[in-house]
Amino acid sequence: MALYEHTFLARQDLAQAQVDALAEAATKIVEDKGGKVVKTETWGLRSLAYRIAKNRKAHYVMLEIDGPGDTVAELERQQGINEDIIRFMTVRVDELEQGPTVMMRKQERDRERRADRGDRPERGDRPDRGPRRDQEELA
């Protein structure tokens, strides 16, 4: 059987539970056609590079699939009909990535950076700078 990475974008106004239901429906389609979903990753609500069907953001979901080609064809057919899915793409790969994908590692790195910035002093409290302009007028 062939290995695939299938990513789809769901509308921004859907709740996370609805996005999870879409991923479960995709998993069911793959399993009914004799394939297997190896891994499912939800990348969350992310901004789009350009507006698609009046959406500026979308929920991103990636599935790693091990199955025959007709499984992917049926999955794409079903997702093309679904109004909640605004885009999808399937890519055949030689091997599936072990561990978290690049997108998940990037999210972890961003969370760590935000946590590191949490102990920064407020702008007006920095010792290396003088008072802000609005504070000068009050003095």
C-alpha cells in the first residue's frame, strides 16, 4: 500500500469539536476503503495567505494515511462535496515522518518563546530608557 499525507482546511467559524468530527469522518472513509490512518494532527486555527471563500483563517488538519489509491480518491471526492472544507491536498510520500511534524514543532517553539517573554518588564518600567512622552507631559 502507498503512503500519503492529506491536509485539509476547514472553515474558520467551526468549533473545534466540529473540526474533530470532520477528521473522524475522514478517518472512517479511509478505514472503510481498506486503508489506515497512521497519525492525525490538528494544527489549529491559522491565518491564510489570502482570502478563500470569504475566510481569512482556517482550521488545519493533517492525516497520515497508509492505503490504496482508490481510498484517497474517495476521500477527496467526499471532501469536495463537504461545504465545511474549503481546501484539501494529498501528497504521496516515500515514508511517513516519525514523531511530530514540522508544524507541531514550530508551535511548541513559539509557545516556549512566548513563555520566555513573560518575565519582561513593561515598556515604561525599563531601566535603560527614560520616561515615555506621555509621562513627560504629566511631570
